[in-house]
Amino acid sequence: MAAAAPLLGSLEQVRRTFDHALPLVPSELDTDEWERVAADYAVRVLVEPPERLFAGLAADLNDLRARMAESSGTVRTDLTHAFAQLAALCAIALVQVHETDAANRWRRTASRAAAATGDRELAGLIAGRQAVFSLYSSSPATVLALADRAVAVSPPDGVGRISGLAARAQVHARTGNDGAALTALREVTEMFPDLPASTAPYGVWSWPEQRLRFVASEVHSHAGRTREAFAEQEAALRLYPSSSWGGPAQLHAHRATALIKAGDLTAGTEHLAGTLAELKPWQRRDALVHRSAAAALACVPPKQRGLPSVRRVRALLAEERQA
């Protein structure tokens, strides 16, 4: 595959030259195609190595830029709709590889593009996912600000609003504000049955039941409520598609957190070490998994951080950050 890279690059340059020379004005056929492209990336970004996506994203964004420059009116607005999604997905992929500054730039561009479409549902959807992914790249204050923005810009029954509430519950749980976390979780739970029905596959924009269970898992885990946390984790794990690895790995990090918070340090850290060891190296490097594991490890009291299982977790995390 690496040997083919120069040839693929040359072919891409030729394709782009011919594509831009075609005497066609973008139409609804183009907007439909770009919506499908964005929907495809929304699934792939959760299961594929981010590094594999970047080359394709860059090429597709360049093509979409050309189509937008050639269009006007509703076609341009619809193409901007697809661009807003791709820009947000680019930000998410950059968060996954720990490129926070670049992710923030793409986040801002995605927000501007969504605003340019005048589509409140899209603006809320993007704002909500930005709030959730900021949990793994930003300070608690920034997470809360983005969560508040998502709630404010989303329709009352929009996915963006429930994402904002979820981010609020999670950040309060992480910072030890259990009362506020439970209040936000209650709002999420009450809103969930009223979400619009969706037939979309599991991806960045969907909000299926496993997301609800995931949020509840994190809230109960950080409070050391093992019975409630384990029940939510088991329910969520049964719901994930077989292709998913990130969410399940984070749920196992939640389980480790719950055990550690409840005082069972050895069981918690051994569970965490076993979870990380089962992942592929690129999966351990994923910022969502890496920071969930680090958050669990941070719950270990300083005097107990010499445990063999703690050292093993630290070695696995350090190994992947150096790769």
C-alpha cells in the first residue's frame, strides 16, 4: 500500500484537473451526492484509524470547495450543509489524534458553515457533538460553555440539545459535582423518548439508546455507584454494533473508574490494564480511549500508584503517546 502512494497521488492530481475542467454547473444531483459522502464519513470516523481518513477528507473537501465556488442559490446552500458536516467530522478526527488546536479551528469553521445554511437543526447537531468531543480535548469550563451553546441553538427536541445536556452531565461527573451531574442526567433521560425517530446507521450524528446508557455509566462510575454503573454498562455493551470498539473500550474504563472509586483498586486497575492490552495500538492512541483510561487512573490515591497493575496501565498509555 505504501509503495502505491506516489502513484495514487499522481492519479489524484490528474483526476482533479479533469474534474475541474468539466463544463457542468452543480445541481441537486451534486448536493445529494455530497450528503451521502458526509453520511459515510459520519460512520467511518468512529471505526477507522483517523490517519486513514485524513487523505480522503482532504481530497473530498477540495472537490467540495470547487463545487461550492461553481454554484449559487439553494444549490450552494445545500453544498454548504454538506461541508458543515464534513468540517465537523474533520474536527472530531483531529480530536482523536490529540490535535486540539487544529480541531478547534475546524470546529469554528463547521459552526460558521452551519450558521450560513440557516438550518437550526444542523447548527444544534454540530454544536452538540462539539460539546461532547470537547470532553476529551478541553477544560471543564470550555465543555460547559459549548454544552450551553448546544442547548441554546438547538430545537427543543433536537439531537443537539440532548448532546449538550449529556456533555453537561459528564463534565459535572468528572469534576465531582454529582448533584449537578444527576440533574443533567435526569434531563437527558426525560428527553430521550421524545427524540425524532431515525433510521440512520450508528454514527457521529445518531443518538441511540447506547449513548443514553453511556452517559449514565459515566455519571454513576465517577460517584462510585457500582451497581448502577455496571447495569448501565452491560445494557450499553449489548447495544453497540459489532464494528464499534471506542465506546465499548470507554465503558470498560468507566467500570475501572467505578471499582476504583468504590475502593477496589486492584480490580479496577487490572480491569483497565486488560482492556487496554486487548486494543490495537492505534486504538489505544485514540484520544477518547486514552483520556478515559487516564481519568480512571487519576482516581487511584497517590499512595497506591505503585501497584503493578497501575504501572502496567501507565506503561501502555505512555507507549502509545510516544508512538
